[in-house]
Amino acid sequence: MPDEQSRGTIGGSRSNVRATMGSSSRPSAPGAASILMGTDKIGSKEFWRAVSSEFMATLLFVFISLGSTTDWHSAITGTTTATTAPTATTAAEASASTSDAGTAKPPPSPDHRVVISLCFGLTIATMVQCFGHISGGHINPAVTAAMLVTKKVSVVKGLLYIVAQMVGAIAGSGFMYLVTPTGRRGALGVCKVQGDLTVGHGLLVELLLTLQLVFTIFATCDAKRTDLSGSASLAIGLSVTIGHLFGIPYTGASMNPARSFGPAVVTGNFDQHWVYWVGPVLGAVVAGLLYEFLFCPDGKPGSGQVIPKDQMGAYRDMELARRKKRTERKDAREVLSTV
């Protein structure tokens, strides 16, 4: 039989190989292209569970976080505002560069800035804790872009993550718009560059803020590190918090294209919106590449890092496995070069 003949010799004839491929009932292994693109996993429940969790996490994150930017402060303190349009300063107005008349708007008070920063940071920490084990807890197209560039996520999954995040952000913003009275919505958290800054300055601020966030994510979630302790999700949330504490008066501290995209779609305000895609995506990609190929290319401990004695054995085993893997890759390249 052709099957037996082809299995009986390593270098069987081409006709036998073709006959074996045609008569075998077993499914063929996925090719390298399908593995790289991620199409081999697209039919699994785990794949769509991960995509749907990115949608749900982004929806909840945007909905809860935008709630801190609405104009309820005046109602709580007893000051009056107009019913047709808010007069008190909101976080969204702090993000806006100028009013319709061209006059600069004041930034929020320090206490309101802290409320917004803590709300965004604690919400993202909670969402990462809830959904991180399902999808990785990206909740941010910029983070997904960094994972794509460093090959930590497949192309198909990465693209679907971004779509799910954008749709989730629109849904979260829509729910916030629905449940908030007209006089309390303000600008619904739409981000704009502050009036005293140029668009280039705003772009640089968003790039650097997102760089520190994504670098924190890569460093905190590095499986090769042996010195980590505590909560990774809380560390990421604190990174978001400090980004907002600094960046709200400058750009509104988006650091997340989906977070900016949702309110922009619901309100129809896309002024300077490109800044909140280009800046965060560039910052995220730079952070991912810097961490992977410059600061921690092989997962070796830094000059100031001390590995406990009880972990030295695990580190040696990891080093041996890494060397073996490099040797196998080298042998594979040599074989491929002779084909």
C-alpha cells in the first residue's frame, strides 16, 4: 500500500508521497503562514472568547472611566449650572484646547484631576485582573500594536482585538451618553490638545505617556523575570494613574486610541483626533521594541539585579533551554539553506 511504503522509507518517491497525502484521512498540520497569521486558531472557542473579552473589558473601562469626567461636581457641591450646557470645568474641557470662541479653557482643579486619574487607573487595573487570563487584558489598540510588532500575538487575533476594542469603546461611550443628563455630559471626555500647546507638542506628550505605560506592561508581564512580586494588574493601573496625573492638563492623557475613539464617535467631534492614534501607537511600538531588543533581549538579569539562591537552579535551567532553542533554530536555518 502507498501509505506503508511512504512510511517505510525516509526518502520515499514523490509519487508515494503524493499518494500518501491524498489517501491519508488525518488532517495535515497547519503551515507556518497560518500559524503566523493565526488563522489556525480562528475556529476555536478560546479564540473568540478572548476577542469577546477585549470587547467587554473595553466597554466597562470606557463606561466607568468616562463617568469621572462628567460634570456632577457642581451638583454635589451645591453650585448651579445651566440645564442646557455645563458651565463648571469638566475633565473633558480640561482636555479641550479652546472653546468655540477661541479662548483657552482652564484645567480642572487638582482634586478633580486626582479623581479622574484614580478612576482611570483603578478601572484598568480591575479590568486587567478580570480579563487578563482570558485575552491578555490589552484593552488598548496601542498595546495590541506593540504585541503585534514583537510577535506576542498573531496578526488575525491582533486585528480582531483592535476591532473589538473600538466597538467596545463606542458601546461604553454610548451607554455613558445615555445615562447622563444633557446638562452633565460636558464634552463626554473627548480629548484635545491644550490651547497653549501645538499639535506637535501634544503628539510628543501622548507618545511619551504611552511609552511609559507599555514599557511598564512589558516589564511587569515578562515571564523570564524572577524578581517580580505583587500584583501586575495594579502596577499597570498605577502607570495609567501617573500618566493621567501628569497629562490631563496637556492632552487629556488618552494613551489609548479606543478610549479617544468612543467619545469622538458618540459626540461627532474628531478635532485633532489623529493625534490620539499616531502618538499612542508610536509610543507603544517604540516601548515594545526597546524592551524586547535593547533593555531585556535575552531575559538575563541586569547588573544591579540579584537572583535569590533558591531561584538560581530555575534560572540555569532556563538558560540551558534558551541555548538549546537557539541551537535548534540555527540547525533549522542550515537545513533550509540546503533545500
